Amino acid sequence: MLSICLAFSFTSALSVANEPANKTLLILSGDSSVYQQAADQTISLIKHKCTAENHSCQNMDFKKIVFTDISNIHSDAKLIITFGTKAASQPQIYRGNHIVIRAMLPKQSSIVQKQGISKHSNIDVYIDQPYSRYFELISTTLPRANRVGLLIHESNEALVKPLRDAAKSMGLTLNTRVVTNTTETGKQLSRLLDDIDVFLAIPDSRIHNNKTISNILMTSYRNNIPVVGFSSAYVRAGAIAAVYTTLDNIATQVAETAFNVLNENLVTLKNEQAVYFSVSINFDVARSLGITIPSESEVKNILNTAPKK
């Protein structure tokens, strides 16, 4: 196993001899509670899995650091798990033959494309939900809705085809309007609303942010068009439903992936979209629009049993 040399002081070098070789290093993109909780839950779940399976990884040492402290670490790690793009962007972590699990990455993150890094033994666990799951949610909660509207930023036009294919697989039609400037959001939405039955919001802070969400929801509501979003906050603000990834969802998937790596049970390295998900529904908005929706648990069960695309 090769060492990842992240410090050059004599004192740091001496400390390596005392560090266990059987170690997993978790690197956080910040010291906020979001990253801390995700890492702590991941560690807890890995330990539980290792103990339940009576696997040697139950004796593994877990070390958690923030990416800004990486220069002070000299470590032999069997596995490195990063949380967020800043942690995944540190070139030091790619020096060695270990596997790196890069968690909490947006699917469109540029870090995935960086030369040299992308060729390393990486497994990317995206925070994004698969496109098909958004359309499964629409079909489940709004079975009479056939025309789905979407605002897409011009820099993301390449996403239109996979989104349209995902909609088509559910028997839905996707109508899009391209936003070239964030000031156009309201105008493009107004043009879109006459041709759709439901508006779909996907993660893109240039279109969906604190300055635009209220107007998007209010304009859609006045036109009797329900909004399906990508977060519980969007639902609380007035979207009729959303499917999204929680910290528990992330930790569960990362822990399962890590266990497979530690158990040498991983056949091929791959990029993983969010496997686990949560559902929120705003029943007050649904009632005001005259729409009846099953319970959140029923919707989630239906989505769980949907064929994987």
C-alpha cells in the first residue's frame, strides 16, 4: 500500500509509524454540521455493517479531517472518502493505489472532469436524484399530468436530451424554455405555463434561488400549475411535491459502497446516482389545486418498486 505524502516535517513522518495501516480517511469540505453529520453517520453505519458481517473492517481506524488540514496529515489509508467538491479537489488524495469514494458531488461538478483525477480509482456518489425518479414522482402524484415544463440554463442545454428521454420513458412530454440570463426566468416561465400541466424544478441555483423561487411558485399557482421540486424546502415554500437526497440517504449509500470496497467485493468502479431518497408532499397546496395525492409513505413505496432505468 502506497503512502499519500501530505506533510514533510520530520515530526509528521515519525507519526506514521504509529498509525494503523488498516485505516479509512474521511475528508470534509468544511466544518459545517452538514459535512460533520454525513461523515459521522457514514462511520457509524460502516462500523455496524462490519460488525454485523463479522468482517475484519470492524477493527478499522477512522480518521476525520477538514480539507484545510490536509497538509498536516501523513497517512497510509486503505480507503479515502471525501464529502463535497472542495475535499474532492485536493490533488494530494490521488497519490497512491487506494480507492477514493467521492461523496456529495453534484453530477455536473467539474471535479469529475479534471485531468489526472478522473483517471484515478474513484467512485463518485452523486447527491443528485436520477432524472427518471422525478418523472416517476410526477406520474405517481399527478397521473393526469402529461406535459411537463422545465426551465433550463443555457449552460445546461446538454441535459435536455437525457431529461426528455427520461420523461418519454414514463409516457410524458417535456417542454423546455432556455434561460440565457437569470433576469429572464419570470418571462420564460410565463411563456411556458400555457403549454404544460406541471412544472418541474431541478437543481440549478441560477434558476432556482432565494430571489426567484417565490415568483416561480406564485406564478405557477395562479395558473393552476403544480410545481414538483428537488428539496423539502421547496415543498414548504409551496411546491406540491419533491424527491431529494437527505444526509441519511447519503450516509447509507456511502457506507454500503465503502463496505463493498473494504470487503473487496466491488467488481467495477462506477459513478453512482442517488440510490436512496426521501419524498415530501404539500397537502395544503394539493387541496387548494383540487388534487388528491397518496401519503408520502405510499408514494415512496411506489417509487421504490419502480423499474430501475
